[in-house]
Amino acid sequence: MFDLSRSIDLHKISTGQTNEEVIAGKTSGLIGMNESVTWRAKHFGIYQKLTSKITEYDRPNYFADQMVKGAFAEFKHEHHFAKSNGGTLMTDFFDYKSPFGILGKLADKLFLKKYMTELLTQRNRIVKEFAESDKWKEIVNE
């Protein structure tokens, strides 16, 4: 689960609905400490660029990525992993601040929080699918 969650290749697969593609930084394989990736993706009909960097890393328990450039005022995405009932429990924390002050807060309440939750839920559903089948072998080969 830890390696699947930091796989650039699986990220591309799991975010197909936003047409995400890597345009700079780590372009494939497993991203690690102090490495960054720049994504180009279509959200709300608009192509956006977002660069995130792995800022914390404790294999196989935890890693965090933070936006260093992009549309949000700021964000940090934490990925926690723990053994549970013979498997792995993955817990994500996604802390962000919308841009544009009060307008951003309004957008967050009206649609952005729901959109981001659904995006991460879909991504984690794909990670789980790969982890619970032999599909993970296509992704993790390092």
C-alpha cells in the first residue's frame, strides 16, 4: 500500500477522469523524500498545473506531500499506514486552503470540499483494487 500510494504511474491511472499527466519532476516510478512532481490536470473544465513535493517520509508508515506551486493557497496531503486484521489500513489527511479569500471559502462550502473528497476517494478505491489483486505487480517493480 505504501509503495502503491507513492507511485506516479498508479496516480496517472487513478486520476484518469481529470486527464492528469506529468509535465516535470519525477515522471514515473516511486516518488521519494524531497522529490517533486508537476501535474497538469483538468478540473472544472480548466487545465491547471500543480507541483507537489514529498516533505516527510517514514517507510512504511507515513509520507506527506505538500504543494509548492499551484491553484490552492496551500495544501498538505498525509498518507498513514498501519497493520490491521492481517492487512493494511490506509488513512489520508488532506488539509488545504482555497485561494481567493472569502470567495474561495464560499467555493469550498458550495462544491470544492465535496469535489476533493470524491477525487481522493476514487483514487484510493483504485489503489485498493491494485493492492488486493495481482495488478500491483504492474506498478511496483523497484
